[in-house]
Amino acid sequence: MLKDILPKEILDNLRYKLEDVCELRLRKDKNIVISVMGKYVDAGIRCLPTWIDEIVLRASRFSIYTVNEQLKAGFIAVKGGVRIGVCGEVVPDGQVIKTIKNITSLNIRNPREAIGCSDPVAERCFNGRLNSTLVISKPGAGKTTLIRDLCRSLSRKNLNVLVLDERGEISGEAEGRFQFDVGSSDVMLYCSKQFGFSFGVRAMRPDVIICDELKGEEDCGAVYEALSCGVCVVATIHSGGVEELMQKRSFKGIIESGAFKRYVLLSDEPRPGSIKAIFDEKLETIL
Amino acid sequence: MEIFIYLAIIFCTTYIGFGIADYYVKREKLYHELVIFGEKLKSDIGFLLLPIGEILRGGAQQFGSSLAELIEVSSRLLGEGKPLSEAELFERWQTRLLLHDEKLFICRFFSMLGRSDEKTQLENIENYCERFKQRESECQNERKRYSPMFRKLGFLSGLAICLFLL
């Protein structure tokens, strides 16, 4: 939870309710910037250097070894679905990264739940038949919130929904409980997509697999495997649009093959989670 | 009446002697438990990657009073949202079994928990465990040497006082 990891000084001086804050950006010795309803504002609180270390320690529950693998990837997943992006000095160990030290910036993202926000998507993508769907948007436009709500609504349709929650963000897992309503989905926590897809198809017999943030050829390969097994996949990806996505070498093939039957384009204008367009597999607009 | 007084004197001196002997037994036990605790940490961290707070929370019941107290102090600190610091642990842990440097060393062991990646953490625990084993064996020697001596000395000194009074 956000309140458990923030120093008391920040909590005492924050002019906004924590529930309204989507994002906090802390930079050593600079004023904290917060995002409220998609708009960045200066919180008027100077970030002390010790606060960053304190937050990292608290986020790791005073056990850096539990989050070091995530730290190497530049983030820390906190219980309750909070995600902290980390920026600092990378410690290399040959060709691999050992850890990140002397952390100077943190980007803390506070997840939210918007029940019913996926209804227009569910209506066009999962009405009558299950269409594999790729949700596309820039960061911070509400992809995770949308798929979280999809977990809830699809699992309520008596479908076996398997959620691959790599960072605990979708379900908001904390102390073995889910903070968000993901219906009766099966949730595989903190696993890689490669493992999740191969394990999921074999062990859980899902109708739908939902996962967040595809990237790189390995993820594409894993998704492709699942799709070829007849499982419906709902995934998200960072991109400005389908054309932009086609420029990514690893995704061009998967789009051209028509593996995904629907593409949902999200925007943060006028507010995060706004559906800009929905395309079919031929990239023709259906909304 | 006099006999009762003499018996009371012998009882008191013997009690003191056993108390001092017990000090050596408890020291050895503390280091032995620290070794076991280190092994527990290695498995809980190396296999389950459990956070340190979770390991400590259930750990106190498994050990004797002195180590249990330190585990409880550490667990309480984490519960208050404070990191395990050497100074704070040193101040809060009320043990009479150890010398200043020994107590500081054990507090340093606790304060380094959770501060590094898994590999480094396990290596550190291993190193500390080695030191604890060494200290355990030294304490065992001290216990073998001094413990029976103080027990006997307690009884004999009581007897000596009685003879002197007679």
C-alpha cells in the first residue's frame, strides 16, 4: 500500500488525498511532482535524499534480496499493486546487471480500479466469441485498469480466466489477498510471461489468458504459442498506435498473421482510459 | 537454629555458584542458537525468499530468552517501519550475557539483514555463522573450564564460611 511506504513527512504535507494521486515522482533534492487525474502538479514538498532510500527499503519490506531481480529490471512491485520505477546507478557484473545503487529518482504509480470501464471493449471483443485482443496506448493511459476490469467481467461469464500478473499490479496482491476485484480469475503472480503462458496452457486449461505489457521477441513467441493452442489472449503494449506498433520488428509478424482479432487503442485524453478506437484483425475500425 | 543458618549460608553460596556457572551455559547456548538461526535464515532466504520481517515474526518462539528477545526487538522495529540499525538494536536489546563488543557484533549481524541481494546476503550470513561457530566453541571451552569450577566454588565457599563461623 502506498501509505505504508511513504515517509510520514510526505503523508503529512500532501494536499491531495492518496486515493486521488495516480503517480508520485520523487527526485533527490527536487520538489515532488504528483499526477492527479492525468495532470502533473508540484506537490510543494522537497524530496530529502534519505526519503528515497527509506521508500526503497520499505517497498522491499526491509529485504532488498526479495526485490533485487525486479530492481535489475528498473522497478519494484509493492504489495497492493503499487509499482515503483527506479532510476540510479547501474552496477554491472560482466554482461548482466547486478543491481541499481545510489537511487536518485522514483516514479511511484498508484493503481486504481474502475469497475465497468471495460464494458465497451467486452461488448465488441468478447460478445458471442472470444477474440484475442491487444490493448495499445502510451504509458499512463489506463491499460492495466482496463484489463483488470476485463478479468472481472470475463471471469463472471463462467470463463476460465488466467491472469499472468508479473508485477502484482493487475490483482493488487497484498499478504495473499487481492486488493482489486478480478472476479474468479486464476492469478499467477510474479512470473515471467514465457513461464506463465507455457505453464498456463498446460496446467490451468484457460479460456482466456490476460497479461500486461508485452515486449520483445520472447514475449511475442510466448503469446504466439498460446494463440496457436486455441487460447484467447488479452494483452497490453506500449505504443502510440497500430502503425507505430507495426514498426516494431517483433510485433509486425504477429499483427500481419492476424493472431490478434481486436486492437483497442486507448488515450489519456480527455482522461486516462478513454477508448480512442477499436480495430479488427484487418485493422479496420469497428469503433 | 545454628544448623539452619549454616545450611542457609551453604545454600546461598551454592546458588550464586550455580548462577555464575549458568552464565557460561547460557552464553554457549546463545551462540549455538545464533548458528541455528543463521541456518534458518539461509533456508528461508535462499529457498523461499521470505522477507526478513516474516522470518523474524515467527522466529522468537523457537529460541531461548536472550536471542528471542533480540528477534522480538528486531521484529518490533520493522513493525514500526524502521530499518534494523545497529545502534537502535544495541540500545533496545537488554542482555547481560555478552561483553560490549560481542553484543555489538551480534547487533551488526542483525542490522545487515535485508540490505543486499540474495547471493551477498547468504554469503554474509555464512560468514557470520562461521564466527558464531568459533565463538560457540570458545564458549564451550569456557563453560567446561569455569562452569563446574564455580559450582564447586560456591558450595566450598559456603562450607568455608561455616567452618570460619564455627
